[in-house]
Amino acid sequence: MKVLVTGGAGYIGSHVVQMLIERGYEVVVFDNLSAGHAEAVHPQATLVVGDLLHKPDLIALFEQHRFDGILHFASHIMVGESMQKPFKYLYDNVVGVMHVLEQATAHGVKRFILSSTANLYDAPQVIPIREDEPLIPGSVYGETKFMAERMLLWMDRLYGLKSACLRYFNASGAHPDGHIGEDHHPETHLIPLVLQVALGQREAITVYGDDYDTPDGTCIRDYIHVLDLADAHILALEALADGQSRVYNLGNGKGYSVLEVIETARQVTGHPIPTVRGARRAGDLPVLVADSTKIQRELGWQPEFGSLRVIIETAWRWHQTHPHGYRRDERANPEG
Ligand SMILES: NC(=O)c1ccc[n+]([C@@H]2O[C@H](COP(=O)([O-])OP(=O)(O)OC[C@H]3O[C@@H](n4cnc5c(N)ncnc54)[C@H](O)[C@@H]3O)[C@@H](O)[C@H]2O)c1
């Protein structure tokens, strides 16, 4: 099978690409490298540098390749930024997916995987969160994923494009051999920020709120290892052969508090990782954990790297070997 991975030079996409190659897929990555890294793309994948917003790039791509499936990761990803710059998110994320869908349907592609988000569940009634919770996007970013999911309903009905929407919270960890990992600028995710303290790149980590109704007072979140995510994306792609579109939540089944993350990082790195007490952030819910029973039952997916310690150990290996991410040479020699 030949598949297109949009955003395949990014954090999650690059891990999915590697796993696809290992499982015998032919992979074409389409990425504008605005947040991704050419070095992150597996050498056996074809990297096409282009922009989803620039239709001619996509037209040329689909003229050159015939795809059996598409995994769509390319988007802006920061919840906070989406509230400051709503039009950047509404325009780029929505038009981006629309352009891909336009080409996919014109060329008869029948399988589509959307990297969606659990930010669609802003007012969960039951935790862990199931797929049938009301869909209430918690940000403009979440709204753009909601709109993409809605478009996919119509693509199925009108063109028979079968899709799987995968909703998850915090992708984390890195490939265990440490050659690819998370390199976001700016970094907004807790685990890499904590590890930047251990690397001496930050003085301390701020804990936003320690008076929540949780056992240690800090927010509990669901961290899912990037390779478990990759496995789920590929299982979902293969499952679409049965002609049924679907939606799955992905999570560890277990949440970890901010203090648990910091404590585990102290154990893994041997660094004291000082903390600073900060005020609660607007909109933060005390506990967000996804229920992934449905994908486990239907596709046999099982998180293999579920323990927080393993997640942090693999992330630490990546950060230790790439303290400045992929762009280390650029930074070492900014004139060059
Ligand atoms: N990281 C998480 O915790 C998380 C959680 C839930 C969902 N997601 C979703 O997973 C996907 C990947 O997230 P990530 O953390 O790997 O992000 P990332 O920023 O590392 O990867 C996104 C990639 O898309 C590319 N891209 C962005 N706009 C593009 C455009 N217009 N044309 C071509 N390429 C473009 C970027 O260069 C980058 O390589 C995103 O869609 C995100 O919304 C991420």
C-alpha cells in the first residue's frame, strides 16, 4: 500500500512514518517544514516539501502519486495560540484539510485517518471520556478538528471516503532508540518542558494550580506514548478495509498528575527539577483522561509503552542526545 502522510516531518507524523515503513508501506510525506524537520523523516520515505494551503502543490502531488490511504497530521497544534490567533487556526487548519480532501476525493482515495483531538470534550460528564460524550470544542484549535470531522462525514456520504478520527490528549515519549523525538518551537507540552529543566535549559517548571480537586491538588492528564499512537493510526487505517468509518478515543487509561510527572522525571534524570507555584490557567479542567476501550475491543489495540516511567525514559533519551532538537547545528553556528 502507498500512503500519504501530511505533516510526516512533525513529531507524531515522523514516528508513524517510521512504523509504516517497518510494516512494509510505501510512504510519501508532504510537509512544509514550518514546524517539522527533514531529518525526522525516515530515509526510505519520499519527502515532498509543499504547503497544504497552496493548491498547486497538492495537485502536483496527486498527479505524481496514487495513494491507497492518507494519514493527516499537518496542522497548527497549540490550544493557547488558537485563542490568540483564531483566524490563523480557522483558516490554515480548515482550508488545509479541505484541500487534501478535495484531491483525495478527485483521485478516488478510499481511506483517511484524521489526527483529531480530545480537546473536543470540554465538558465531560463521565471520566474516563468515551466517544459518545457531547462534542464541545474547548478552543478554536479544537473547533478546527471538529470541523474536519464534520467534513469527513460528508466525504463518506458523497464519495465513499472512509475515515477514522482519532481523538487524544498528550502525545509523549520518543522512539526508544532516541533518533527521533519531540522538537516543538515554542514548546508548550509538560514533559519536554520538565526535561528542559533537567538539561539546564530552564531554571524551574511552573505548576499552574495546586488546589484542584485531585489527590495531590495538581491537574491530571492522559499521556500516551507516540509509538502507541502510531500503532493505533496504522491499525485504524487497516480496519477501514471493512468499509466502516469510525471514531476512537486514544489514551493510556490512566492519568498522571503534574507532580507525578515531575517526580518521575526527577527519578529518571537524577536532577532535582525545582518547581515554581503558578496560578490556575483559565479553562484547565482538573482531570482529563480518555477511555480507549472501544479501539481495544474493536481493533485489539493495546498501549505497549503505557507506564509514565517508560514515557519519560524514552523522551529523556531523545532530549539527552538532541539537547537542541534537530536544529542543533543551526544553533551551534547561527551565522552558518
Ligand atoms: N502533540 C499532541 O499532543 C497532539 C494531541 C492531539 C492531537 N494532535 C494532532 O496531531 C497532529 C500532529 O501533531 P504534532 O505534535 O506531531 O505536531 P507537529 O507540529 O510536530 O507536526 C505538524 C506537522 O505539520 C506540518 N505542517 C503544518 N502546516 C502545514 C501546511 N500548511 N502544509 C504542510 N505541512 C504543514 C508541520 O511542518 C509539521 O511537520 C496535529 O494535527 C495535532 O493537532 C497532537
